[in-house]
Amino acid sequence: MGVLALLWGSTFLWIELALRALSPLQVTVARCLLGAGALLVLCLATGRRLPRGRAVWGHVFVAAFWCNALPFALFSLGQRTVGSGLAGVLNATTPLWSLLLGLALGTERGLRPVRAGGLLLGFAGVVVIFAPWQGAGQVGWGALAIVAAAASYAVGFAYMGRHLVGRGHVTLSLSSAQLVAATVLTGLSLPFDGRPPAHIAPAGLIAVVVLGIFATGITFHLTYRIIADEGATNAATVGYLLPVVSLVLGFVVLDEPFSPRAAAGMVIVLVGVGMTRRKRPSQVPPTRGPRRTRPGLPDPLVPRTK
């Protein structure tokens, strides 16, 4: 989860740098293509095959739309007016959308007070970082696009958890297939971009490559693994860690503003994530007394001798 937070949180920095050379749609297609290529290479190296069957690929394309094509495009569009640090903060609403969907679909039952309090505390930390009471004018169409992308992630996670995970398919094969489908979906809209072929500067080229291979391909595979192991809601809680990474990187690399209020909000976020990660203690079966057998019958726990 920590590695996923570092990679995913750096996504907003790489998008910010990539947008200096490419259009939002070009960034979306490039990251899907490079991410799919990286995972296909891993599939080839490990002897994995892509899933087969029209029904499976139908679910893959639906999941690719909600979890890849749509949010990737919304992030690229939104970050034309929203900084990378704020983008990571807004994306931290994904766990809340995921929890609401889980409760609505009935997949999230018996939410314990500790986890519910952690989700609320994490949201409070995001509010502290965002500080909407200051009226800084940052809530515009770009911010709304990123919030919509966060909600789209939650829909995609829930769909993946219900229709793809736990069906006998290897997660590496599923994640590779889904990024291939996302590449097809985003590539179909590329002729309508209206922008001539870009002349990519070296810095922009490096940003696009890192964004595609690491912040998209590897990140998405790790997300699939967490969904398979712990469920969609737990996978979405990593979104609360993203503001920590995105704000720090935005401040260090892009010289974006950073304040003590943001630092306090990050501490609150971390505490909230820790609460959501607490699992119910395993129940130890009560100790039983000596087994009693009826006279003349062998004790099944005592080995027989010949």
C-alpha cells in the first residue's frame, strides 16, 4: 500500500510535466499505451496469458472505461487549471465515493466504528488541506473534473471487485488486459484531438515515460492486487495517502505553495488511514477440555497401534 501511494501520488506531478509537451488527450493515450506495454512485457516474462472469452473482455472494457479511460482524461483536463498538489488532495475523495457505493450495493456491511471514524477523519484532513473557507477561488471546472475522476475510480473499483476479481483470472493478466482496453478506448478519440503532432522536449518525454510505465502500469497492477486481496473499499483508502505525496512533490519539484495547515492536514490524513486499515482481531476458539468417549470406543485423537 505504501509503494502504491508513492507511485500513485507522483502521478499528478508527471501529468503536470507531461502537459507542457502534450495535450490532455495525448497524455491520456500515451500513459495507457505505455502502461499496457509494460504489463504485457511482465506477462510475457512470467508466462501469463491475457484472459479469454467475450464475456470477460466485455467486463474488462466496462472497467477500463470507468477506472482508466474516463478518469485519466478528466485528470489531464483538470490539471490544466489545478496544481498537482491540489489534484492529489481532491483525488483523496475516492474512498468516500467507494464507501458510499459499497453501502448502496450491499458489498460493505457491518462497518465498524473504528473504520467509519477513520474514513471521516481522513475526509476531515482533506478538508483542512483544501481549506474551502478561505475562498481562494480554486473550486472551478478543473477541480470538479478531478472530483468526478475520483468518483469514476470508485465506480471502476466496485465493478472490478464484482465482475473481474475472484473469477479465476490472474491479476497481472487482468490488469494488462484492462490497460489494453483503455488504450483502445482512448485511441479512438485521438483523431478528434485537433492538435498537430507534438514536438516533445526531453523533459516532457521523460515525464510521459515515467507516467506511463510506473505511475500507470505498475500502479494499476498493484491496485488490482489490493482489490483482489482486501476488496474495493480497502483499495480506495490508499487515496487518502495521495495528498501527502502530491503536496510534497508539488512543493519540492514545482515550487507549489505549502503551508503548516497542509502539514497538519496530512497528519490527520495519515491517522485516518491507520484507523481504516485496522482489522477485526481474529477470534481464538475456546479451549476445550479433555475429550470424552464412551466406554469401548476408541478416541479419534489417539493414534492406533498395530
